[in-house]
Amino acid sequence: MADLCSNSRKPNDITRLKYTSRNLWSGVLFGIGFAAFIDETLFHQILHWHHFYDRSTTEIGLISDGLFHAFSWFATIGGLFMFADLHRRNALWPLIWWGSVLIGTGAFQLYDGIIQHKILRIHQIRYVENLLVYDLIWNLLAVLIFTIGLILVLRTHRQLKLGAKED
């Protein structure tokens, strides 16, 4: 019985290795969509700190929020469709997937904090006199989330590759 269980694991590991990039992309897409959804819901709708595009009228800002919200849902749903397909194929690699969710979340937040807030200046986190504290927290949290995800993905992938070579 133990042999039967261990033999059923081998094809799954091989399948997981074959679908590594799909696990990564599914998680990254979901992470981007999740981060965008939380940003839009919390900072745009609940706290009213900013709109996606604040360099025009409030009406344009609200339209930009709607488009941003639609983008977040497309990314989330796309990632979940890929997740379902991986699960159906018995190729889902949960630790890689969750790590890539963190990578996508951190990457989106860092992109938002650097590109949108500082380079393009289409909005700020909050319109207050001293933005430094907000910017530091936002970007350092993004780097931390991204780094944790990257470590999780790399360690898990390395462990599975070593396990597949031993078998």
C-alpha cells in the first residue's frame, strides 16, 4: 500500500514541474488583482484618500476608479481560471502558487508606489503635507511581501526538483 501511494506521487511531481510557470502566472495574476482590489476598495472607496487618476476632475477620478476596479477583477478572475485548470490537471503546486500570489501583490504595490505615485504622479497615497511616512511604509511593505513570496517560491521549487531527482 505504501508503494502505491509513493508511485502516485511521482507523476504529480513531474506534472507540477512541467506546470511551474503556469502556477507562477496564476498566482501572480491573482496577487495583482487582489492587491488592486484591496487598494481600490480601501483607499479609493472607503477612506476616500485618492482616485486612480487625480490629475483631473472628481468625475474623471471616479471613471478611472471604475476602470481600475474592472482591471482588478479581470486579473483576479484570470488567475482563478488558471488555478482551476491547474487543479483539474492535478498540477497545482500550492506553495508555489501562494508564493507567487505574494510576488504579484508585492510587485503591484511597488509599481503603484514608485511608478504611479512618484514617476507618473497620477495620484498619491494620501494628500497630506508629509508623504514620506506613507511612501516608506507603502514601499517597504511591498518589498517585504515580494521578498517573502520569492523566498517561498525558490525554496519550494528547489525542494521539489531535488525530490524529483532522487526518485
